[in-house]
Amino acid sequence: MFALLKPDAFWLIVANLVLGLVTVSLFSFLVVTVIRDLRVRSQRKKEEALVPDDYLSGLKDLGITLPDERPKIDEMEHQE
């Protein structure tokens, strides 16, 4: 209590309080931002899961190219 009456100690305490409040506010902002980002990511994954199974059924060979014109190897025939 007596330390608050001294001008040097008073400004030191005020500066420490301000720095403490800034630290707590920035930490809480960081936590809120991380939680919000995690919620957005989970909502995106839920929306991606709603794509029907037959959505890409007509495109099963998409991306397979044979630049040297060799015949395509069927995986089932290759395993036998």
C-alpha cells in the first residue's frame, strides 16, 4: 500500500498492469482466432463430405495417360 504512494513505484505498477492487459488480450485474440479457424475447417470438411458417391463415377479414367501408346494395364489382370 505504501509503495503505491511513491511516484516511481506507481508508474512501474501501472506499466506492469498495462503490459499484463495487453498480453492477456493478445493471447485471448489468438485463442479465439484458432478456434474460429478450426470451426471453419470442420465446416468445410462436412460440406465436402456431402458430395454424392456417384459424382465422379463417369470420370474413373480421368488423369490416366499413356504417352508411349502402350496398352493400359488392368490391375485385376496384373494381380493374377
